[in-house]
Amino acid sequence: MHKWLETHLNQLNVVNQMDFEKGFTRLGYSTEEMQAHEEFKKIAQDLNLNVTRDAAGNLWAVWEVEKQAPLIAIGSHLDTVHSGGGFDGAAGVLTGLAAIKHLKDSGFSPKKNLAVVCFASEESARFGISTIGSKAVSGLLDKTSLEQITDANGISIREAVESFDLSWENIEQAERDHNFLESFIELHIEQGTRIEDQAKDIGVVRGIACPIRLKVTASGMANHTGTTPMNRRADAFAAIAPLIRYVEEQAHIINEEQKVPLVATVSTIHLSPNALTIIPEEVELGIDIRSVDDRLKNKMAAKIQQFCEETEKDRPGVSIQLDKLVDNASVFLDDEVQRKLTAASRQLGMEHLLLDSGAGHDVMNMTHKWPSGLLFIPCEKGISHHPKEFASTDDLWKGTQVLAQYLKNEAGGLS
């Protein structure tokens, strides 16, 4: 099975061998994503699964035993960030297919229908909007507000979707009702080191730390750097720069006081006019705050608001505006599904770790309609969204076995 996993990991990444130098750029609704979807389709058909594509471009590969039987789905995505790794998303699709192969090879006869789903456009790398495919399936896609959003080349989401030979007008037809699935499971690389650090085999995820995202804009006055006296300046950059250190320090303080972790990052900066001889007139900072405890996220945002207000008072000529771009409540996954995933791990003699996810995944949309769970496998040194992203074949096989055991337990078949 190890050889099968290695061969088909390459196939899903549309390569003969993994590229750990340049990585992969397979953006949502791009030709590259479409090519990976075609490889998924080939592998699924080789496993005698019936493959269909929904109105959002998601692929469903179904092992159908009876039309009226309940359907259990597992899966993830195949798109990547710019110069990303070949495991984020792909590991979940690969192990889903491998779990079906493992069950078929063992002679398992399910009493329920089983599916592997390959979602479209999970990453936000192209349009700044994540999980488009799974949002459509779960009825969370706001089509009207999204259709004019464009990528770096001016191509709109609508145009990109229609380049997939899909209809933007009909994309909401991808939505499925509450009776469509009995449960959904996603497997993903951890994108961290907790499983590795604690020498566990598998991670069972409890919750997903959805973000608060802030935009802080400091406005001063541009002037000549050589002729403007220091006491006559309204330097927007000098005024707002201490906020960067403040965010890091306050996140550490909150983590010392609370059991539930929080992370906060000043992760973008735009400075204008950004010229060596001109005092900065406007600086825009982007801040990402995450925790599964929404109270802590709001506490951190309030601290930043207070810091900005105090800075504005202390800096004549500089005004500071804070805008909340995103405020998503954290998502908690189904307790019963967690219990079943834990039980499946124990049946296989694997040690599991209960943990939370600091990154969003398709499962956070699926859980709005269906009992859903998320499994993590280790990724070396926690590196992700980078060409050196890596998960061992041993860990891919462990994840495959847990998925297969869960399906075996749930599908109620006889070997």
C-alpha cells in the first residue's frame, strides 16, 4: 500500500516525483487545478467508483451499494497556495481514495454508500476567498457578493468558475440537503508540530479557530525627509509601528493567563508613498487573530482598539482607523464523530491526540449541515504552505487505516 500511496500522491500532484524546491502553484479554478481533478477522476474510476461533478466543480467519487442507502463522505481539496506543498489538501484526497481501495482489497461489503469528495478552490490564494466549493455544497456561498471579486490578473470569480465549463448562475445547485450525508470526515496534515512533539500517531480535532481580521489605517502627512524638522512631522509609520510589537506582547500575556491558546499576527503592511525621501503619509496593517475561544479573540481586538485610540491622542496630526474585516465564530466539530474517530484509532492500536485547528478547512462548512470530523496526520517540523511541506508515507498509511476503520465501523458491512 505504501507504493500505491507514493505513486498516486505524485499523480494527484500531476508530477512524476514531488518537487520540494519549487513546490506547486495550483490555484482555485485554474487549469492546474482542473488537471489535478482529472487525475483524481482517473484514480477513482480505476477503483470502480462513479464520479460526478457538481455545479461548483466539486468531484464526488461514490461507491454505491444501494440508491436509498445513507451516504458517508470523506475528502479534501487539491488546489494550493502560491508555491505551496504537495500534501495540504492532497493528503486528504489521497487517503480517502486509499481507504476505499483498502476496504475493497480486504473484501469489505458496505451496507451504506461511501464517497470521496474533492472540493474545488479551498485556498484563498487566488481570490482572497476560501473554501468556495464546500461553501456551495453546504449552502453558505453568497454568490451575489462574490461574483465581481477578481484575482491579481483581473479575472473575476465568476469568469474563473465559468472557465471550468460551469455556470455561475447555477452554482447554488451544488447545495445538498440535510439528508444527503450521514457524516463527513476530512483528513489533513496538521500544519503544526503538536502530534510530532507528543509522539502520537494521529490527531482528532475538536474545534477550528476561525479568525478576527482587522485593518488598521494610520494617516499622517507626507513631507520631505531632509527638510522637515522632527518636531513638525506627522509620520504615520512612526506612529503605528509600536502596534506591531504590542500585538505580539499582548498575545503572549493572554496565553500566560488562559488555558486556551490564542495567536495574533500583524501579517500585512502597505506603506504610502513608500519612497526613501518622503515621510510616510499612510500605513495600513493587517492583523489576524485566532483562537477557538471567541471571547479571547474579542479581548485581543479590544486591546488593539484601545492602543490605537491612545496612540491617536499622543500623535497630533495622525489619525488611526480600525476596521473589522472578518469576525467568524469558531467552529466546533461533532462530539459523537470525534468519539468514533478516537475509537477507530484505538482499534488499530494507534495513540491519538485531541487538539484544535488554527487553520480553516472545508470541514468547517460541512459541519454546518452534517455531523463532521477532522483528522490530522503529522507533517515534518510543522512546515506547510511551503515547498518543503512533507508527510511520510507511514503517516499517510496510518491516516488511511483510521479512515478505513471509521468507514468499516459506520457502514456496517461484513468482511
